[in-house]
Amino acid sequence: MLKSATFASKASYRLRRLGRAVVDGILPPRCLSCGEMVDEPDALCGRCWGGITFFAPPWCVACGLPFPHPMGENALCAACARERRSWNRARAVLRYDKNSRRLVLGLKHGDRTHLAGAFGRWMHRAGSEVLAGADLLVPVPLHWTRLFQRRYNQAALLAQAIRSSGGPPVAADWLVRRRRTPAQGHLGPAARERNVRGAFAIRAGRSFAGKRVVIVDDVLTTGATVEECARVLKRAGAASVSVLTLARALRIGG
Ligand SMILES: [Zn+2]
Ligand SMILES: [Zn+2]
């Protein structure tokens, strides 16, 4: 009796191992964006890689907007020189445009949660300046009704993946969305700002006092959502608030 039980568990162990071998080794790795076969797991094929704009210095010291030429160490872009924002610095991995949309939205709408690991590693690298010395990662929260529909919060998955790559701890659910805001894809910058006004709050019993915080999200477009989150975090006493996203539209507010 004992012997056959042991045999059964060994057999199931072997089957599980075989299953892993199939997943890890025998099936060829696929491009994260288009699904073409590639040499390495968690990679893009040459065509997708070539179409996506990855940000690199020289860039605006505040928002990370790339400059065509070196502009000096603390140079600001025109928008950052003009506007005061509640966050201190923002960084993103890649440009949000027609070439990257499928890859970026795959995490949110495509149930392609396996993308989070690769994205987290990219964000950890691209965000090294804002992650250095940071105390907490704060994913932009979903309203619970939306979380219920979608089953996961893509910003929280990214924050966990950045943590797994060596980033600071994730303050999951410290910031909450207290009202459901209409989808803002079709709204202009001013309407987006009104849309998220008062939408966020600090969970009772949590304190951001003196903390250096990095807000994590998938896409930065007008920046209205992270601005509102940053305002709430600063008011709650955060020492600094930075923003780290996978993608951003080239002009914040544009
Ligand atoms: Zn591809
Ligand atoms: Zn800037």
C-alpha cells in the first residue's frame, strides 16, 4: 500500500517535471508582442524591437522626455520648465504609440499576465534613477468593481515584478480608488483631470509620512491620473513621489 502510494507520487512528480520541460525547453519561445518564434524567452522579435522606441538618456531630468542632443545634467524639457507637478520625476521604458500599443495593452486587456515579468525587468532597469533610495512602490489602484471584472490590476502586477527584480517593497492597497471613474481614453487633458479629481485616498491606518514613493502604472498619457495620485501622496506626507511606467505618450498633456 505504502509502496504503491510512493510510486504514484513519484510518477506524478515525473509527469510534472516533464510538463515543465515542455514549457521551458521544447516549445520555442515566442515574441512578446507578435508571437513570432524568437531565440530567447521574454524577448521581442527583430521587427517588433525595431518598431518600438525605447527611451534612453539624454532626457529631461524631471519627466524623462528624451532630448535629441545632450542638454546638460539638470536640463528640463519645455513642459516641465512651464508646469509645476505634484510628482518629482517620471521615467518610462518605451514610447506608447501604434507600434507598442499591442504589447502594452496585452497586459491590461489581453489576459497576457506572463508579460509582467519581462516588463518588470525592463522597468527596473529604465527606472534605476527613481528606484534608487525609494522606500515603496505604489501601484495605481483600480476601483474594486473594475478589479472584480478584470480579475487583476495590471499596475500591481508590474509593481510586484519590479520588486522581484530587486525594487523596493510594494505598498499594495495603501492607496485606494474610492469612486469608479469613467474610462478616459476619449477624454482631453482637462476632462481627464476633472474625471480623477478626488478619486483616490489613503487607506485608513497606512502612513506615507516621510516615505520616498514611486507610483507604478502601465501607461502615462496625459498624466492626469498619476498627478492626482501624487497630490494625495504628497498631502499624506510623502517625502518624494516619482512615477515609473512601462510606456508613455511622447508629450505628457499632449
Ligand atoms: Zn514580434
Ligand atoms: Zn520634462
